[in-house]
Amino acid sequence: MKRITLLCAGFVLPVISSSAFAGDQEVTLNMNTLWVVTASVLVFFMQAGFALLESGSTRAKNSINVMMKNFIDVCMATLVFWTVGYGLMFGESTTGWFGTSDFMLNQASQHDYTMLLFQSMFAATAATIVSGAIAERTKFTSYIICAIVVTAIIYPIYGSWVWNSNGWLAQKGFTDFAGSTVVHSVGGWCALAAAIVIGPRLGRFDRTTGEAREIPGHNLSLVALGGFILWMGWFGFNAGSTLEANQSLGSIALNTHLAACAGAVGTVVYCILGRQPILLTSCVNGALGGLVGITAGCATMDPQYAILTGFIAGILIVPSTKLLLAFKIDDVVGAIPVHGIGGAWGTIAAGLFYQNDMFNAERIITQFAGVGAGFVWAFFASLILFHLVNLAIGMRVDSEHEQRGLDFTEHHEVGYPEFHQLTQNFK
């Protein structure tokens, strides 16, 4: 009898163990999926942050236009990324330059669908960065066409170099955990190209002296609120890039928060030492610069270096903004300093302060190469794009429309009807 019992146990226990193991795997998979979907929602909420920040930074007569661009570009970006971008970025790549499969993804695994959802939010973020830099003077239709091409081709091709396992930068060991360069610098360099092609807003620079004139935004409270929302969404942006619910989430989120705080402090310190006014817009951009900067190395840095990375990013915001003005480049929200410069610095910092392998010359050289490749590809590809669209249908609205405001001339509605009626009567 005992022998029979032992024999039965020999058959039953492995079955129970394998069932328990399979159950554990399913629970782990479900938890990972739940976390990535939650992170996707947080990153999607960043679109509200961008919309508020950009709208508050512009004049009242253009507030609806800015909101519309942010609303529609996430819709177009998601559809285009599903159609083309995801395949170019994560499809099978034999050359290391771009993927050739997984276009219009369907009949795929649940993991692939979750990955597509999360990455769609990143693609929309890259396109949205351009919107704020060229606000108040850009044709709505032209902007949407450019946003589609950026999301379909420019962003995913560079992304395939870094985040596709066969990408040529990935093979060299390039580090960009959540996209300081892949998302933010690419968006920033596209914004730089767009601002150059479109030119500054009317009255931004004095025709005689060339000096910059301030064109204040209509609601700085929206700017601050947008900054807080972006900060909140960034926890999903960075920690969600683990693609699983593991114990590293705490340190990644902590590094993200520390860098943002240090970025704002860095801007304040720079302004105090330079005896410059401490502007709300500068402080918000300083925090965002810290967030952009830590995005590459949030999973591979100790907290003290996350603080240093964010602090330096915050310092870089103010002088890089002035540098743009010296070249007569009009960036309404500071997208180029925050995302372009902040992303480049953060990617280099990810190599400098790599945990347990700091100041490795080979790693640092690789980081510089990746940053340089990102600039060359994103800037010149988008420069060609914007020039072509400008030649075909024009990028810029008529000067009369710019003076009246794009809310009315582009969308036939206004954000502040009482104010609009008052100005019309005054005329």
C-alpha cells in the first residue's frame, strides 16, 4: 500500500508543481501587462500636460489652435504608428537600419499588442514636441502632414537603431533606457528644423536692431499645471519602460523625481548667480529639462548622479534659450532647449554615470556617437520634410491671419469669445 501511495505521489506532485509554476507565470504576465497598460495611460495623460503648457505659453487668440494640434496629432500619430511606424521600429531587421515586418499589426500575441500600445504613446510624444516650438504661425493642415511623416518615418527609423535588438546602435551598446534621445532629442531636432523653415512670429525680433521682444503667454497658471501633469506622466514614461512590474520601479521613479527637482533648482541657481529674474516659465522648463535628462539613465544611475544630471540639465536651459534668440530662432515654449539639449546631455550623462562602470571611455564615445547620429538623422530629414511641405502648400499662415489669431482663421472658433468680441468691436 505504501509503495502504491509513493508511486501515485511520484506522478501527482510533478503535475501539481508544473500547474503551480504555470499559474505563477500567468500571474506574473498579468501583473506585467497591468503595469505597462497603466504606464501607457500615464504617458497618454502627458498629452494633456503638453496641451496646457503650450496653450498657456501662447496668446489667447491662438489657444484653440494649440489645443487642436495636440488633440489631433496624438490621434494621427497612433494610427500611423500602428500602420507603418511600429514595423519600421520593432519589426525584423536584418540590416540594423529599420524593421521590415509587423506593419498594421494584427493576429499577434497579447504581449505585442501591449508593446504597441505603450510605444504608440512615445511616438505621439515625439510628434507633439514640435507643436509648441512653432506655435502661433503654422498652418494646421501643414503641421498635421509633418506630424504624420515624423511619426511614420523619422522617429521610428532612429528608434529602430536603438531599441530594436538588431539595431546598429543597440549592437554597439548604446544606452537610452526610456528615450532621452530616441524620443526627446529627435523631437527637439525636428522642432529646430521646423522653427528655422517657418521663421519667427511677427514682432518677435525688432526689424532695426534685431533684438528679441517678449511675447508673453496668456495664462501662466496653465503652464504650471501642464508642467505638473507632465511630471506626473513621466513616472509612467520612465518606470513603464521596464515593461514589467519588478523591484527596479522604485529606484527608476525616485531617480526621475530627484532629477526633476534638481532641474528646477539648477535653473533657479543659474538665474540667481546671473542676476536674472526667476521666471515661472524658466523653472517649469528647468524641471522638464531634468526629466528629459534623466530619461536615458534612470535605470542605470545611482540617485546622487540622477540629481547631478538633472541639475546640469536645468542649468543648460537658460543659456541655450538665449543662444536660439541670438540666431533669431523663435521657439515659443522652449522645446528645443528642453528636449533637444536636455536629451543630448542626458544621453551622454547615462554613459558618464553608468552604475558600476562610470567614466568608461568606450561607453562614452558610443553615447556621443548615438547623440550625433540622432541629430544628423532627425534634423536633416525633418529639414527636408518641412522644406518640401513649405514648397508644396506652405507652412506658414498669412500675416493677416497671424495677426487676427489662428483660433478664428484656422478653426472658426475662439477660446475666449468675450475677449474676441471686445477686440472686434474695438477695431
